[in-house]
Amino acid sequence: MSPDPGGLPRYPIKLAIIIAFILLILQAISEVIKNWNIYLSREESQ
């Protein structure tokens, strides 16, 4: 028996949550790299 008979499949929603979490981690890594480069460029100019 299905846990949700006649309802929508649950795997697309769970997959979307996982993909969103992975994209959020990638964005965080991108922001860290960008800010680190800004920090290094300011340090060199002083």
C-alpha cells in the first residue's frame, strides 16, 4: 500500500529540497571566495 494513495509522488519534493540545499552551499562557498579576494586585494594596496 502507498503511504499517500492517489496523491502526488513525494520524490520530486524531496529532490527539490536536496537540490536547493546543494545550491545554497555552493552560493555560500562563492561568497566566501569573493570576500576573501576582496580582503586580499585591500591588504595588498595598503
